[in-house]
Amino acid sequence: MHFLVVQPVSLLPTAIHRRLLGLGITVALFMANAPLSAIAAESISAGVAATNPAISTGILAQSIVVRGTSLARASAIRGRAERLRCDAFAELLGENNPPPWIVKCEIHVHPTATAFAEAVGLFPADARGATSLEFVGERVVSRRIDLLGDGSDVIPDALAHELVHVVLADHFKQFSPPRWADEGLALLFDRTDKQRGHADDFRRALSRGLAWSASDLLTLKDYPEGSLRQRVFYGQSAALVRWLIARKDTATFIRFIDDAEAIGLTASLERHYELDSIASIYSAWKEVAPIHMFQFADRNNF
């Protein structure tokens, strides 16, 4: 599960801001008091690599650097991430040949939950990934993903979700997308079993009258407190994103989000979906598009 926190960093010039995203159902990643040096690019693997040359200190590629794990595993993660990056650009932003990132995305793989928590500055029990993006104006000057790689799988299970956040930042440079939209899009790339879990959480909440109203969800400013409400938030956000994309396509959804920032939610719904009010999207909870409809996860999480 995933958190986005947009937080100005008082230790940095006002022209610089960071978006911090991560996986966790109990603790949001509020890191305004943590200087960037606390998660410096070289801090994760340098000490380990000095005593174990088999540990990667930086597998380079066009847009991705992988640190903190074996050369063989880093190569596999790098290859998956590069393919995922291209797929996400094509599927979400309509860019079939995205230019490489000059400021590469650094992916740091941590062997234990303790190492992961030390890197991101907290210890959420269920956290498996976190993303940090730093901007100067509209220019991305830092891309970083931290992943918990303690399982038996070569590819950490949070890679796809976190990398989608990084890709979306290339489009949403002037403003952060709404939390429901950012998380809903990233969830499309999660493994199918994870998506089903989110959908089940939402269906149970809906049957018990615990789901958000359309207005409350679309205007939610802060992540809900408590693991149950967080799970419902992710499931309901994913359901709404799938429903809106199914009505038109992904490109229309992105334009809807752009225009919602410029002219407001109601006007943007009317322009792109012929819906006359926010309440009109209540149908999304009755007509949720199937998880397998887009097949993003099947391509990117094999």
C-alpha cells in the first residue's frame, strides 16, 4: 500500500521541493525534518560493497541505477525497471520512445526491514517501498526509489508501483496529481493478487457503508489514519481510476486531471466525461472495471 506526501523542505531553498511517496499502511512518510543527506545516494551500499565486491555499487543503464544488491540481481532489476519505465510512459502518457532521464533514477535495494527503515527515516511495519522526487521549478533534480528486497523473488514486489510514481512526475511538474489519481494509476501496475486484495477491502467497506462519498474521495487532502481506512482508500481510488479510464481511455484521464487543476473538478468532469457533477461518479462503485482489463500488471510483474 502506498503513501504520497507533498511536503516543502524548510532546510532547502524555497524554489526546491520534494514529493515523497512510499508503501505503508500505518505510517505516512513525513520527512520534512530529514535532510537529503540522510538518504544520500552513496550511503546505502558503500560500506557493504567495501567488504564484499559482489555487492553492486551502481549498475548503470540509460535511466536507472541499481544499488545495494548483487551484480546479478541488480542487472535483473535494472532490466525490469527499464522495460517498465518505457511501458508506463507509453500506457499512461502516450510516449512510445521516452528520452532517457539525464538525472537517473536511483533504486536502492535493502536486504532487511531495518535497513529499509534506516534509509527512509522511519519503520512502518508493512512498508516495502518508498519514492523521493526533488524538483527545482519544473525540473526534476533527484529521483530515488528505496525497496525492501528481503523476499525470495529477484525483483522486489514494490518496484512497479514505485516506478510508476516516478514516471508520472515527468508529466505532473507544475502540481502534484490528486492522491487518489496518483495512487490509483500506480495500483494498475501492482501484481494482480495485490489489486484483488485492495478491491476486496473496498467491497467490504462499501457493503458496510464505510466507503467515502465521491466528493470526499476526490477532495481528500490527507491520507486517512488507520490501516483499515487506508486500505479502503487504495481500493476505492483504484476502482474510480479503472472506471474513468474504461469510459474513455488513459489519455483522456490524464487530460481530466490536468484540467481539474486548471478549471476545477466539476468542469473537467463535464468536459471529458459528460458528467454534470462529482456525485455522478457514484456509478463507479457499481460498475467497477475488471482488474484484468488493462493487463499492465501482467506485462510488468512476471
